[in-house]
Amino acid sequence: MKKLIVLSLVLLLTACAGGLAPKATMTWPAVPDEVKTACPDLAQVDTSTTKLSDALDVVSANYTQYYTCKDRVDNWIDWYNNQQKIYNSVK
């Protein structure tokens, strides 16, 4: 009886170690749609304005909006590419 139990355990363990177990395949995830949002359009200077200060306010706000969005997108792209390199090097 002991020999039967030992033999069945040996067969069970060698079947798992012998490559009969399913292998997990990992793939790098695609970019989520939420992250692919475009930067908002820049504001236009009102054509009826006659004050240079109003135009400069719009230009200043546009520069701030542009560089904030550019930094966000560039930093995310760098992070994503670095994580993908790390993932591919571990495989």
C-alpha cells in the first residue's frame, strides 16, 4: 500500500514538473484610452479687445496650459517606455 501511495505521488509530482502544467504568458498591456486624451485647445484673443493687457493675459494662460500639458504627456510617455523596457528585460 505504501508503494502505491509513493508511486502515485511521484507520478503526480513529475507530471507537474515535467512541463504538463499550463504556462502563463504575459503581454505588455495596451495604453488605456483615458490616458490618450489630447491636450485642450488654446484660448483665442477676443477680436473686439483693444487692450494689450487682455491679449497678454490670454497668451500667458496659453503658455501655461501648453507647457503643463506637454510636461504631463512627456513624463507619462517616458514612464511608460521605461516600464516597458524593464518588463521586456525581465522576461
